[in-house]
Amino acid sequence: MHSGHSRGQAVHAGTFLRKRTIVMDAELIRDPAEFQRILIHELFHFVWVRLGNPRRRAWQNLIETELNRLAPGELGWSAEWRKQAGKRSGRAWRDYLAESFCDTAAWFYTRQDHGEFTLAKRFRARRARWMTGLAVTSLPL
């Protein structure tokens, strides 16, 4: 699979929210831990759109605090490359917020060790507290 970028960057999965579909690379079946991590990330795209503006703003505040404190790293490649772009407005910013949320969920719910988990531990702890406070079951379906 390839992303919509002009260079055709390879991706492991994609979520199509309006179609309520997740597409994953068949090669992931060979690596159950990676399959789980990426599937959770993709599932949380559906959670993100159902969070509502107050919770999304709370997430944005958390991320802005990290950026203001020059927090190094991220909890996944999809957020990392958007973070490196350094934009704090428009579509790129909203995409970064969503990807950081989904990458954080994948880290939080799998508790795996992974080379893409480069966010400093003190910032991981803050994100874990935020995720713990998120009552996913209270989201409207």
C-alpha cells in the first residue's frame, strides 16, 4: 500500500472513516505484535472522530504543553514525521493531533517495546494518565 503523497510512501495500514473500513498489509500477519499495535492505532482513528471537541481540545492542550517543553520523540512514526514538520495550524496540525492520539493509544494498550516509541518517559507518563482518564465506553456509538 502507498500513502497519498506524491512519492508514494509505503504504509502498513489505512483507515477510511466514511466507509468504516480499515485496510492492513497482509504481511503484518507474520508479526502478531506489530499487527496488534497497528490495528489498535487504526481503530483509534474511529475513537478520535467520536471524542468530541472538549476531549480533542484537552488532547491538544497536552500536546501543546509537550511542544512548549520541547519534548523529544513520539510514540509512533505516523506522529513523528508530522511533529517534525513543526506546523501548529491547519490540516497538518489536526493530522498530527489525530496521529499522536492514535499512536499513543497503540503504545498504551499494547505496552510493547518498539523502536518507534521515542517519546521521553516523563511525557509518556503524562499521556498514560490522560489515556487512563479517557472513558472510551462513554463515547457515543
